[in-house]
Amino acid sequence: AQSVTQLGSHVSVSEGALVLLRCNYSSSVPPYLFWYVQYPNQGLQLLLKYTTGATLVKGINGFEAEFKKSETSFHLTKPSAHMSDAAEYFCAVGYFGNEKLTFGTGTRLTIIP
Amino acid sequence: GAGVSQSPRYKVAKRGQDVALRCDPISGHVSLFWYQQALGQGPEFLTYFQNEAQLDKSGLPSDRFFAERPEGSVSTLKIQRTQQEDSAVYLCASSLKGEPQHFGDGTRLSIL
């Protein structure tokens, strides 16, 4: 069984400050990990993914995440927040051979001007 | 190119009515998924198709929920005898096999 925990349902950061959104997972097999962003009344857009290889993954819009197996974590970061980053962010886990994703409950990111 | 298209975007139904939600995946995508997203929650898996074959329906909450993809392209999620707890956003996603999923904008279903 797989599960995802996103610590902090709401995160607020000032414009230009570091963004850190936390994700921990549980999986009995090597995981595939994803971050998606959801804007109001829209579907989910893929930010980045980790499957195998390099543990530091770069995505769109300046986001990156690092897979840390020892900590079972896949935290999302961005060095400098922009107003347009305000949205809901979801971490998800899957694995090779099983296409479905298990999502966390999401973190709503607010950017303070 | 065109993304995943879902219709209708909004659906209001009275309790006990049947509803049908449509998903047009990205052309050529063999994998198609349905998820249910309750208010303030993350999406939860309902069912998965590879072409026309429904390979996993473990997430369907009851036998009132039925999904089909008869020609391996367009899919329909049907909910019979709707109940208030069925109110949610229903998301469809498609992908090439083994590649990340692309999501539609969803259908917001409200049961009165």
C-alpha cells in the first residue's frame, strides 16, 4: 500500500521568499513521485516527476524537488516566490507497473505581496 | 495540441437521478484514468483503462458507479441513483503508457 502525507494544508510566504512544501510518502516498493499544481477550477498540471536516476529533479516554473530515500521525502522548493505561484499543490506516488496515483491532501500556497 | 476535454464542466442533479460524465483524452493516449476529488481533498483513484480494457476498477465506491471506454478513446463515467455524497469534482486523465498523466479541468457534480 502507498500513502502520501503533506505537512501543512496552508503555507504563506512573502513574494521573493523561499517556497518549501513538504511531502513524505510510504511505499513498499521503489516509488515514482510527482508534484502537481492546481489553479482554481482547473485540472492538475505536472510540475515535476522522479522515477529513477538523479535524485534532484528540476521542473517547470523554477520548482525543484529532491528524493531522499532515507527520509522517505520529496519536498518541493523554489528559491524565490512569485505571485503567480499561488495555487494548490499536490504530491503523488505511484510505482512501476501500476499506473494509478495516490495523492496527498494538498497544500494551498498563498503569496504575500 | 488539444488537451484532455471533459464535459459538462458543471452538472447539477437531484438525488436519485442518473448522470453521465464524458472524457475525451489526448489523441493517441492509451491509458485513461478517472479520479474523484472531494472539496478540500486530493484526487482519489476510481478506475483505469488501457485502450478499451478496464484494468483496475478498485476505486469505484459502489456498484452505482460504472465506467466504459468502448472504442479505446472517449470514456464515460456513469453514476446511477445519485446520492449527496457523490458531490465532487470528477477528473479524467490520460497518458501514454508509463508516462505522466495529463488532467482535464474536471466536471463539478452537485447533487441536490
